[in-house]
Amino acid sequence: MIYDEHDHTRTDHWVSLVLRAGMVLSMSVLLLGIVLYILSPGGSPEVDMSPGEIVNGIMNGNPIAVIDLGIILLILTPLTRVLTTLAIFIVDRQPRFVLASLLVLGIILAAIVLG
Amino acid sequence: MDLLLALGVIIIAILAGIVGSMFGIGGGIIIIPALTIALGLPIKDAIGASLIGVIATSTGAASRFVGQGIVNIRLGMILEPATAIGSMVGAVLAVYLDQYILSAVFAVLLVYSSYYMLRRPEAAVNDERCVEYLNCTYCDPVTKERVNYNVRNLGKGLLASFFAGNMSGMLGVGGGIVKVPAMNVWMGVPMRAATATSNFMIGVTALAGAVVLYANGLISPVLAALVALGVFAGTTLGPRVARRTAGPTLRRYFAVIMLGVAVLMLVKAAGFEVGI
């Protein structure tokens, strides 16, 4: 397999885009959550929330629910990045790297299931 | 959380973001001891916030370094499975191994690697045994020259990545601090590309741990949010400083950071609480 400048820059472009989007999204939501937290009268209790409670909480302007969403967005960023590289390697037909991406996804999944 | 404490957390996170993004080491090594010893926060909260901080460092730094074409994405993707498996094995082994002895051994290893990096200049390799599909190129922002480099010793690199995962699984530190020298010294990857590629990888290594902690309610939201925001601020600065720093200088600073981590590990081995 010969190194290809064009493939290389395209991969860089998409990966950079995904990472930047993840950063901007999670940062804005986290910032909003912190501002709401500071403004909330008497502070907000830091309780553990289920996905449903987070959705409800965001609708009610609960700062902790907004912060939780920001944290989830941040955690999802590297996962989306792996999925992006996987997609690019599939399109470019590079079995070695498809395998590596799948292996990483599998290990992450295993760690989550076992943990 | 009172205002002074929040301010302390943000300052620590900004520093961790700068140093972590400059050197590809995540910054957990700064966040955890600083939060626990300097601010007196519980270790459990510090670990969760630190994992979120590592993901933020990786995201913020890699988005810039990938955009500048410095990250070797293929090399990162090939090494990532070894690191991930290593950290799982490490987490299991941690139960059986003595943390103090482990810290001492790790410290000795760091001192040796640091000595090696300080004594020997970086040598470009034109090895026939290089792994052709991993060879890469980037434009150095300081010298303005295009750097083409060959990657060799993939086997050793995979082993080092596995070991790096082990260390982070067992001690909670050591991902980047092992991977960067391994890529640089063994695999022939220039320092700038090695640190950028490590930045790219660490987010994925921290991901599984972060999901597990989050699902178990072990991530304190406000603390984690402050750390993430501070780190993001830091990662806007770190890569800029790195851009102005010559590769060999970056390498020397890295060696000094390794010595600092070694000291921390020795303090831990001597039985003092350092939070990691």
C-alpha cells in the first residue's frame, strides 16, 4: 500500500471536523450548565440522573441535567471519532485499519459491559 | 462548591490542559494530585474529573494537531487496540500487584528513558525494515520544512502501547508518558508527531473508563464540568506554544516532565499519599 497524500488530507479533514464539533458542542453546553448552576438560587443538588430524568431536567432548566448532557456529549466525541475513522477506512478499502478500528470499538464495548 | 475552590479547580485544569496538550500526556498526572493534595478533594471525585479532563485534552488538542496535519492517524489507529487491551489487563492485574513496588519500578523506568532522551539526539531513520504503510509526513511549524519520516519496529511499538495501557490501568497514569518515548525512540517518529499522535490516542483510552464511572454515578458533574472547561481553555494555548517550540526542545522538556513523574512515583512508593 503506497502512502497517498490525498487520502491522508481527507482523513485529517473529517477527523478534525468531528473533534472540533465535539469540542464546541460539549463546551457550549457545559458552559451554559455552569452559568445556570451559578444563577440557580440556593444551588442545585448534584444527583445521579437517568437519561429520562436528564431530558426532563433540561426541559425544566435544571443546571445539573444540562451539565450531564455536556459530559455525555464530551464522552461521545472520541467514540464518534473512532466511528468516523472506521467509515473512512471502509470507504478507502483498508482492511488492516478497518480491523484496528473494529477491535478498538469491541474493546470499549467489552470494558463497558464488564465494568 | 464555593467560589475559591472552583477558581482553584479551573486554574489547575488550565495548567493541565496546556501541559497535557503540549506533550500528549493527558494531564491526569497533574489533575489528580493537585485536586486531592492541593484542594483536598476526595480521590474518587478527582479520578472521575481527571478522566473527563483527559478526554477534553485529547479532543481539544487533537482537533488542532489533526487540522495541522501533524497527527499520524494510521499509526494511532494501529496502536490503539494494544493500549486498550493493555489497560483492561492492567485494571485486572492491579488487584494482585503491589502498588508500591509497581510505582518504584515505573519510576526507575522513567528515569532511564529520560536519561536516554536527554543524552541522545533524535535520529531520523531510513531503515529498510520500516513499516511502509505507516510512513508519514508533516510540515514543521518552526523550521517550515516538510518532514518525511519512516516508522519502524511496529512490534516493539505495539508492546510499548500494551504496557502503556497496563500502567494507566494499574496506576491511573502512564499512557502518554510511555507511548511518546516509545514512538519517538523506538519507532523513529519525530517528537512533534509523537506527542500529537499520543494526544489523538488518549481520548479513546480514557473513554471506556469514563463511561463506566459515569454509568455508576461516580462523576461529580460540577467538578467535571469545571475541569473540562478549564482544560479546553488550556488546549487552546498548549498547541500554540508547541507550534513555536522546536522539536528537540520539546523533547528535552518531555524528558524533564518524565523526571517529575518519576519523583511523584518514588514519593508514592515511599508510602506517602500523592493521590495516584
